[in-house]
Amino acid sequence: MENIYCKNCGSKNEKTAKYCEKCGQTLNSGGSNTTKVLIALVLILFIGLGALAAYVMSMDTTPVVISSTYNETQEKTQAYQPSWKLIDTYQGVSGDSRSFTTRGNKFKVTYSANPLVNYNINYLEILLIQGSQRLETGYVSWEAYDSPNTKSGTIEVSKGPGTYYLDIYAYELKDWNIEVYDYY
């Protein structure tokens, strides 16, 4: 049988004794493993809470103040600014008809074409129509001995929102490209 010794007087006591037989001092039997684990967990918890508290206290808690003063000048500079927006692109080789719808009070149609190199007359003609009314015409052409470089043009129209039509006439072209931009 194992013995334990009193820390107060040094007397020998049985391992299961809670008090010293000679001086009556409470004996420390070392405690059970469960008690040791609980004590360790409590210590870890306190250390963790202490570290968390230190972190929170070190954070910058200065309130962010957003100053906003309203005036008419700011409203004008922050207002929506209209811009050109691409709404359709058409490509082809021969004649065609296309339609598009605008939202703004003006729009533009840009076009470009490349002729066949055949020493002949080549052209691209674009008719812009709304309902039964012809609004504008765009045209590029090459004579028999012109350089076969790309040619381009732009039609700009100030007219309200609506549906418009393009009648495209092409003769002896390698290709053509049309882009429609709306301004809103």
C-alpha cells in the first residue's frame, strides 16, 4: 500500500486519508484526472478570453463620420450623363433590310465597306426610314480605278424614340459593317 506524506508535519499517512493523522492538516492526494482536466480547460478558457479581450481592445473603435452636405452643384455633377450606347451591329456582303428601336432623342448609324478588287464600280447605300418617311441616306462608292481601301461614314439623326428601318443596297462588295448607337 502506498503512503502519502503530510506537507505540514511530514508524517506518513495512508493514500486514501484526507487529513493528517498527526496534525490534522488537509492532505493533497493529488486529485483525480477528471479534476485536473477540468482545471486545465478552465485555464485555457480564461487565457482564450483574455486574448480575445486584448484583441478587441486593440481594435480601432474610432467612429467613421461621413459628412454629407447637399447642394445644387453636387446634384448637377452627380446627375446621370447621357452617352452613346451601341444597340445593334449588322454585317453582310449583299443588300439587306434591318430594324432597330431607340430610347433617346438622337441616334447615329456608322457604316463601313470594303470593295471587291474587280476594277468595277462598287458601292454601299443605306436608306434610313421611319414609317413611310425616308429620313437620311448614307453612301460610299469606288470608281473602277480607286484604291480598294475601306470607306466609312456616319448618319446622325435627332429624332425621338421609336422604331427605324435600314434598307441596305450593296454592289460588288467584299463586306460591309453597320453599327447603330443610341444617345440617352
